[in-house]
Amino acid sequence: MQHAAHTADDHHQGHHPQDHHEHGHHAPAGASWAMAAQATLHCLTGCAIGEVLGMVIGTRLGWGNGPTMVTAILLAFLFGYSLTLRGVLRAGVGLGAAVRVALAADTLSIAVMELIDNGVIALWPEAMEARLDEALFWGSLGVSLVLAFLATTPVNKWMIGRGKGHAVVHRYHH
């Protein structure tokens, strides 16, 4: 997993301007799996930070599964968007435009990731009741994040190949 200190600039190095057409035209259909995996790791980083923080908050405050899961999901979106927003703002884009870029780049990716991640946890016997100090908590979270990564990478590849998702972010790093 990448550290949160990595920026979108760090994350998107090695991508070439010729991989993307400007002005909303489609990118080549041959978006690479490496590019899709990097975009997915970017989203996974934000999602994991938000998920863990939400679960820690909910657990520490003695909340039930519902409020804890909602908090974790909201924080996953917040941190996922924030990581993209940070890199786009560093590229000199204004706040309003940067927010639009982050929403366009990450919404579907984070949504798929959260659906898979939380679905696995919800279906895993006793995972929802596991405490922070139990191996079941961390083991089920780790497996759910790996499965979310595997399910989301093809989504990101498809989106990048059509000039959507993280392809939008790449336009601001050239």
C-alpha cells in the first residue's frame, strides 16, 4: 500500500502526454494495466485510510455497525478525493476546478471499491463484530481491500481507456 504522503504527481509519474488527448476526446483504448493499477492503488490508499479511521472512531465511541460503516464509507470518499485534490491543486488548478476533477476522477472507482470492501466485511461471518485488537478485524479488512483492488482495477482501466477517471487527472500533470 502507498503512503498517504505520496501525491498524485508521484502517483502518475511515468505517464506520457501522448497517452491522452486533450479537450475531452477519448484516450487510446489501450490504457495499460499498470496505469489502471496505479490509479486503483491511489484510490485504495484513500479508501483504506478512511475505512480504518471510520472503524476506529465508531468502535471507540461504541457505535453500532450501521453508523460505523456509514462513517467509514464517508471518510473513505473524503480521503480518496483529498489525495487527488491535493495533487491537482499542486498543479496550479483552482479549487472549484480541482474539486470537479477529483469528483470526476474518483467517484466510480471509490464507489466500486467501497461496495466490494464493505460487501466482503458484511458477508464475512463475525467480521462486523470483530474488535480492533482481533486478528479477524485486520485479516478481514486486508482481504476485503485486496478483493476491492482486484475488482476496481479493470473499472479504472476501462475508464482511463475512454479518457475518464484518472485520465482526467493526468491532463494536469504535463
